Amino acid sequence: MSEYRFISLRQWPELKVKAAKWFSGKWGVPEEAYLECIENYLDHKTEYGWYLCVIEETIAGGMGVIENDFHDRKDLAPNVCAVYTEEIFRGKGIAGKLLEMVVKDMRSKGIIPLYLVTDLTGFYERYGWEFLCLVKGNEEPGTSRIYIHR
């Protein structure tokens, strides 16, 4: 069986277009917006990275780091965003390993703490994230949970 590879896009920049399209397909944010963020990372304009789990040429999971993940608390930055694992690869620890990779990489750059917006409960706590507060999403009627990793 093929091995899972956990990478930052700086390690495999030729995946940038494929990754932007993949993220866009999962979250409905325009592909161009992802590509712009990814290119800023690849060009060293930001240290906010983009991370993937790939098996052969298939993206199994991914996430990124951006300044703000579409919420009203601009002071809670940066945000881990676009966390997604393909359904057929769930339950294999991919998201957890990617989260640990992101935290380690950001910490090595002095970027602490990190924040993450989600409606899930009980998942992120397993990886050292703590519920912080509720935030209002941009142009959304309700609130979402925001977590912190110190």
C-alpha cells in the first residue's frame, strides 16, 4: 500500500494549482483566492503556510493558515483554515497529523497562538486546542466556536 506523505506546499510547489482547486471544491471559496494565498506563501510574502496529506497523486486532506477565517474577531489571528479530509480517508489520523504539523511549523516561526473556527465539538480538543469563545461569521446569521492553540 502506498504511503501517506505530509507536506507543506513549499516542499511540493508544483501542486499549488491542484491544491487551490481542491480547497475551492471543498469550501466554495473561489480558486483564485486560494491560489493567491498559496502563492504568497510560496513567494515568502507570508509564513502562513499550506499543508497537504497526499497518497500517490491524490490529495487526502489539507489545511492552511490565514490572517482571518471570515469572522468578526480580527484580533484573534492567525487562523488555521480550510481543514478537510476526504471522506474515504477519515478515521486514519490525517487531520490530527496535519494539525500537529501546522502547530509545529508555526511555532518554529514564533507564530503563537493559533486560532481555528469550527462548529465541531470534541475533535480539536484531542490535539491540544481549547474552546475560547463564540464568533460571528461574516455575513452569517449565527455564531461559530473559535479555538485556540497556545
